[in-house]
Amino acid sequence: MPTFYLDDQPVDFKQGETLLQAADRAGIYIPRYCYHPGLKITAQCRMCLVEITDMGNGRGMPRLQASCATPAAENMRISITSEKALNAQKTVNEFQLVNHPLDCPICDQAGECDLQDISFLYGTGRSEMNYEKRVSGNRDVGTFLMLERNRCIQCSRCERFSRDLVGTHDFAVFNRSHEVSFDTYGDHRIVHRFQGNLADLCPVGAITQRDWRFRKRAWKLKKTPGVCTTCSTGCNITLDSHQNHIYRISPRENLQVNRWWLCDEGRINFRGLNYHPGSSGPGAGPGKKTPRLEEPQLKARGKARDGGWDGVLEALAPLLKEVAAAKGSVAALADTHATNEELFLLKTLLAEGFGSDKLFFPLQKGKAELRAPAGLEDTFLYSLINTDKSPNTAGAQALGLKGLDGPDALKGALGGKVKIMLVLGSPWEDDPIAGDISTLADLVIYLGVGGNAWSKTADVVLPGFTHAEKYGSFVNRNNLVQRIRPAISPPPQARDQVRTLCSLLGALDREANHADGRDVLAALGAAEGPFKGLNWEALGDGGMPLPGKG
Amino acid sequence: MAQEKLLLLKNIRTKGYAADLAAYRAAGGYKALEKVLGKSQGGMTPAQVTEAVKASGLRGRGGAGFPCGLKWTFMPADPKDKPNYLICNGDESEPGTFKDHYLLMNDPHLFLEGMILGCYALSCHHGYIYIRGESMYLIHRVRKAIDELYAEKLLGSNILGSGFDLDLTVHPGAGAYICGEETALLDSLEGKRGQPRFKPPFPAQAGFNGCPTTVNNVETLANVPFIINNGPEAFAKLGTEGNSGTQLVSISGHVQKPGVYEVEMGHNLKSLIEDFGGGVRGGLKLKAIIPGGASSPIMRPESIDIPYDFDSVMKAGSMRGSGALMVFDEDTSIIELANRTIRFFNHESCGQCTPCREGTFWLKNLIRDFVDNAGSEELMQRVDRVAGSILGNTICAFGDAAGAPMQAFGRVFPEEFRKHFLR
Ligand SMILES: Cc1cc2nc3c(=O)[nH]c(=O)nc-3n(C[C@H](O)[C@H](O)[C@H](O)COP(=O)(O)O)c2cc1C
Ligand code: SF4
Ligand code: SF4
Ligand code: FES
């Protein structure tokens, strides 16, 4: 690889890479505002100026150069710490503050603001700009966003994103000189499904998410890497939580999956993940309040009996044993929000406990949900949102579960009433099947998180964890295996589905004692099969391809 | 008494010159075009035309003084997948400059002949002429001259039987100084907001609509017919070492006879003011001059006994720029001049680069303090620091154009600033 020298330190670069890009890969930070790896380069903020003492041919450049836009060259020597370069960075940042309101105490970006961070790096803490600043006011610009133009530092990221990646041209540049303003046309409101990215892109608090404003100071957040469960793309996310409450979901860079982006459906998913006793739960949101399942229940057909986990499992064990001994028919339904580990244990329970292979899941047809506007060069963003609204269809298929189109197909596949029906998650929740279940099974055991049609009709209800509370893995639509881990702790009486399935196996005298999903994956990886060789640690935060598949 | 050296203004200085195609031809016009495209004299290849311009040493008259012939060689000689473009910069918004306007209004065909030759040299089949939109009459004037050329088949297809096709389009600008900067001009021409582009790529690699493009000033192109008619040596003989030919100087300000004058490159700067401008009006003394438009640093009378050309004015600490000589008498307030200058630059900054956008705003406020007699030594230093921090740190040369003169006011006339200190 060719090399250049940054303050005498060798930095490798790929042909065509700019100085800043190569420095980024080498882990050397050059301050920047306008540059973003996902956007076209405009080199306009001038924050990344460096001194080029040697262009690689023995000659230096008299002027400082924008490192974000200057291609690296063999044997180039540059400095970001020379007096000239430092002085330029300092003054550019000082200029950046000339018309900035410095309202950090009431700004939601504070704590994760490029301007604030870089000002702390270079600023003197004393202003020499004692004149009235530009005031341009706030605007409501979309269903998801607020624009506070006073804070804008004119980096044009929002304009470039809207123009080059979404193609909706929502943002435009108005006026000139210090009155330049980035704004929408007239009272146009942004309605596309990628709005949240604008708030992420904006290096300051000029564009903020409504959902996030005035909720929490950014520096208090605990950041947990996760995977979005809103569709089969499996975008990488960060769950931002504080004191067991998730405040925000943001995209996490993964060049193989979502690059830097996340759709708005994925972002608002956090609303359903917070658990408040009795008041909200998965699926909860404006106009839809479904309580979180908090207690295990064994119902004598309609009447709940409260015995706690021990009581419920103790009462359940003989029922399972009886059916197993009599070789009664048993089936299971799972949705593909379940992790690979849960599906694997469920499959084991069915096969080893009851000798059954009747394990079905609702198959959602996957294809890109959106079509990019004509003429858009880079249509990546539009490939993100998939019609398969679950994160683990590929995992279920890899484990050999049978995908079925709908309730009718299920009735056919069951081939008559079964003795026991195990239900993991909420398959076909909105279809009448859940209500009809008494015609299909004698005993329905439900493992889930939210109160819904299944929890109402099931005979046994075993509360589990959401994907924000447990370890596990999903396989996305491109056969990438990605891991999740707990961001918050679950309701006290809920139990990891993996643990519950182990208990059910135990009730049938099968050895199964996995602490959590990581353990199960280790077992899966150790055995022959689609996951051979994988384990939770090895997956890392970027995921690994499903062995044997692309 | 010094005389004008007439090369571009020969027709204009002829009494009763009608400036239409017939008059231009009667005065020997379109001979160069015939020499290049016509059969009678054997013709010239595009490369030969470029070579002649290169040998003449002609430097761009738009401000930067870049060698014109050299710039032309950056273009692909044999455009295949993408067309080549020559675009004439007639935006002329540098304060104090009015020589392109003078040429276009009074002898449009001289420039048009140069433009056609330029297009031929660059294998360009569609040229654009970008003229500032405020001057609609100028646009009509040039359009009319172009109509005349089409009528006489000097434009269109197969010009003079040479097989060379060329169309010319006049495009009105939309009122921004920055659209004179060549890449902002290209954006404006493409129908976008006129904002300078980051270079590279340079226009010769990817310019108008992403195609190889050369932008030339009106006056630059107007010199080409002379070079073709008389040979590059005749042109190179004029002027000083490295600054060949004649130049149009727009003299304005406190002189008796403001106007456009044509002199050889390297003509004495003082003589320009005294012999052509007629000296400072009203018997007042000369206080200062700005030698090359608002973006060039101010000079004191003591330092102006120098040749007026790109290199000499540069050596004297300023710039010849677009040849706009502004003269100020002893009653001029340098602070007020600085104030006007920075208000102009602040108003005209396109606003994409931080130093230019915020620096001009800050400077405007700082100078305002001096206007209000609230200056101080500290503020003077701050003006110098802020202006200096814009210099060289921006995408386009506007940053230098705004920063350098603002530093110069305080450096050259510190006593004028001190007069406005808070007492
Ligand atoms: C801020 C700014 C304004 C400019 N305005 C003009 C102008 O009005 N006319 C012009 O010919 N060149 C102008 N220029 C110079 C052009 O960018 C370009 O260099 C010139 O048109 C090239 O022509 P030339 O090589 O024939 O001089 C300007 C440059 C800058 C930086
Ligand atoms: S609103 Fe934000 S992203 Fe847009 S230009 Fe301003 S600072 Fe940049
Ligand atoms: S220097 Fe000024 S005018 Fe030129 S691109 Fe930057 S902001 Fe625009
Ligand atoms: S990051 Fe390089 S100029 Fe903005």
C-alpha cells in the first residue's frame, strides 16, 4: 500500500482516498464539519486544513489544503500540528462561532456536538466577537424534525443528503454570506421515511428529532450496540438508555448493512421497548396501549391461577410428560422476531421431547418496499426498508423451520387438532388464528412479551424478554449473522425465553441448561449445522456471514 | 503627452464608427477568421492558433493574469465522448472595472471574432457568453451582433466553407459578484445557485455540465484577432517582459477624465493617472490609489511610480487585477473606503466557506467601530488578524480578494485608523 506521512507518522492509503479518509482509517482524527463519509465532498467548512510540506515530489504547497478533499499521494508529508495548520484550525473554528448562539445549556446536541467538542479542543473560552449575531429563528420542518437555524453552521450536509441520497431536495440554500440559511422551501414539510438521519448528520443542534428533544442530556446515555428488528435488513443500531429507559435508537455504522443510516420506523421502535409496570410495553404507542406481560400464568381455561414461575412450571410438567408419553401430537408456531437460539431450542424441544417436526412460522415475502425517485444516482437508502417486517426470517429458514403463507396453510400443515401448541412470539397475531386456537389445540403454551390475542387465549402464558433485554442473534436477509445484547433489564418476573425453553426441556428430562443466548449459540456453533463455527464473541459488532452461505 | 497604444480600441477611437458587422469588416474585421478558416491563405489548424496565442505571451485579463495559450493546452485536443466548451466571462462585477462593458457595447465584433477563433482553437462547437444580467442593453447588443453573424454565415454550420460549425449563446447572469468567479459562473450557467466549486477538478477536466471547459475574459479574447493577423511576435513585442500586449485600464474616482484607456502593458502607473486620467480633479492632492479593482490592496502615492503590469504591481505589494484603477483625493476617508469595501465583500460572499462567510461579517462590524469613532489599537490588530485568517484558507479567490485589501488599509494607512480611535 502506498504511504504518506502525517506529522512524520506513516499512514497507508488506498488509491483515490483523500488525506482525511486515510487518516480516519488509521485512527488519526482531523477535525471536520462538512465532511461525512456518506456524502459528496464539498470542502467548504475549512476545518480540516492541513499543511502540506511535501507533495511527494519534494515541493511543498504554499497554502493550507482541505484534507477532506485532497487526494493522498505517495510520500506526501503533511502536518495537522504545525503552527500554521493549528492556527488555521483555531481561527476557522473561531469563525464558526461568530454567529453561533452558544446556547449549549438548552441544546439537545450538547455532549455529542462536533462544534462543542472542537471548540473545547481549540477554543480560548473567551470571545473576541462582541457584536450582535445573526438571528434566524426556529422552524418546524417535518413530521420528525425541528430546525433551529440559529445553531446552523452551514455545513450543507442536510442539503446534500436530501439531494443526493433521498432525492427529495427538501433542504436548500437561501441567501448569501453570513445570512446563508439552510431551510426547506416555503412551508414545505419533510415527509420521507429517512428524516432522522438528518438529525444525526447535522453536526450541531440545528436539526433535532422531536422524539428526543428535551428528554435527556446526551452524556448520560449508556450506549448498547444492537440490531434493528423492524425489518429483515437488520440495520445496526445503538440503543441509548439511561436508568433502564431507552431514549433513542440511532444508526450504528456498518458498511455491509446500513452504512450510516436508519429509517424512521427503526428509530421509533424504542417507544415500545420501555417497560413501565402495567402501563406500556411492546406495541405500546400513541393510541395503542398493550401491557407488558409481567407474571407467568396457568389458566384453567379462562381463569388465571397465580403460582409464580415454580408453581406454573410444576403444574405444567406433568401435562407435557403425559402427552410425550402418549406420543400425542404437538406443534409449535414461532414468529421470526425470535432469535436463532430460541428457535433452535424450540426445535430441539419439539424433536427430542415430542418427536415432532411441526414447527412453522409466518413467511413474509421480502422485497424493497420503496422505489427510488427516477434519476437518483445513489439509491442505496431506498433498498433499506424491506417488506419482511421481521429480523430473522433467514435464521428460521437456516434452522429448517417451515415458513407458511397464512392461517389456512397452517391449518393444512397441522393436519387436525393437536394436543399441545407451543407459541413463541406473536405469529399471525392479527389474523383470526389466535382467536380460533381452541379449535386447533387442546393446550396452548405462549412465550411472549406483550399482552395480545395470544396471551388472552393461551392456557399457559410465560413472559419473556424483548430484544433490548437479551442476548441472541439474528440472520438478516443477506445471510449476515448479527448479535444483540441487553440494553436494559426486563420486568422482574419475566424470564429469558432461552431459560424458559430450557425448563420445558428439563420437564421432559432433557439436559439443557443454558444461561442465556450466548451459551446456546456456542452449542449451535459447536454442532454440525448452518451455524457451525460461530459463537457470540466471534460475531463481533459487525456480524459474520452465515457459514456456507454468502 | 503620452498617447494611447491602440490595438483593441482602434475602431472605437475612430469617429463615426458604427460598430455593426459592415463597419467592423470595413475596418479590416474578420480577416483573422478568414486567415484561419478560409481557403485562400491555406488556413490554420486549431493547434496552430493555440500555439500562436501561447507564443504571444497573452495573459488573461480577467484578473489573475494566467497565460491564455497555456490554459488552452489543458483542454483535450480531440474531444470524443464529451464536447469542449469555451465560455466567455463578461460578468465584470469587480468594483471599478468597466472595460469589458466598453468593448462589448462599442465594438462587439472584435470580441466575437476572438471568441470564434478561441472556439476553433479549442474544438468547441457551442460557446457561451455570460454577461451580467443587470446590463440588459449589453446583452441585446451582443445578441444583435451574433444575429448579424448568423445572417452572414459567419456562425452556424460550415463557417467560411471550412467545415467548422459553431453556435454562440448569450446567457444573462443573475446579479452576483461571485458569478464572475469561473466555477461559480459554470454553476450559474447550469442553472444552479452560483457557488464556486472546489478544485480539482479544474474546468479543463470537468467544467460546464462536467465537460472540459475554458473560461476567458472578454478582453483576453478580444486580443486574439490581432495576434492571428500580425503574428505572435508583433504582440509579444508590446509591453514588458512577461507582460505582453496592450491593456485596457478603467480609470475611475477623483480624476478629471475617468474612462477606459488603452496603453501598453507596463505603462507607468503615475502617468496613467496624470496623462490619461487628467490628474486629480479640483486641484486636490492624491491620497491613495487602488490599482486593480476593489480586491487589490491600496497604495500610497509615493509607491506608484512603477510600470503598470501584472508583475510590477505585484512586486509593489498590490495587484493589477482587472486593470481597474481607482483614484482617491486627499479628502477621502480611508475608513469610509474600508467600510464600503468590506460591506461589498460581506454582501457578495457566497457563504459556503466559514472564513469568508463569517470573517467578512466580523470585519464589517469591526470597521463599523472605526466609522463610529470607537476604534482602538486592539481592534486594529484584530482587523489584521481576522482578515489574515481568511487569506488563503477558502475555496475560491474571493477570500483573498476580501482579506488582502482589508489588511492593506490598516497596514498602508495606520494613521487613518488612529484618527478613529475612541477618545
Ligand atoms: C471573486 C471573483 C470574481 C471574478 N470576477 C470576474 C469577472 O467579473 N470577470 C472576469 O473575466 N473574471 C473574473 N474573475 C476571474 C475568473 O475566475 C477567471 O479567472 C477569468 O474569467 C479567466 O479569464 P482570463 O484567463 O481570460 O482572465 C473573478 C474571480 C474571482 C475570484
Ligand atoms: S442545518 Fe445542520 S446539517 Fe444543515 S447546514 Fe446547518 S449545521 Fe449543517
Ligand atoms: S471564498 Fe467566499 S465566495 Fe469563495 S467560495 Fe468561499 S464563501 Fe464563497
Ligand atoms: S471537513 Fe474538510 S472542508 Fe469541511
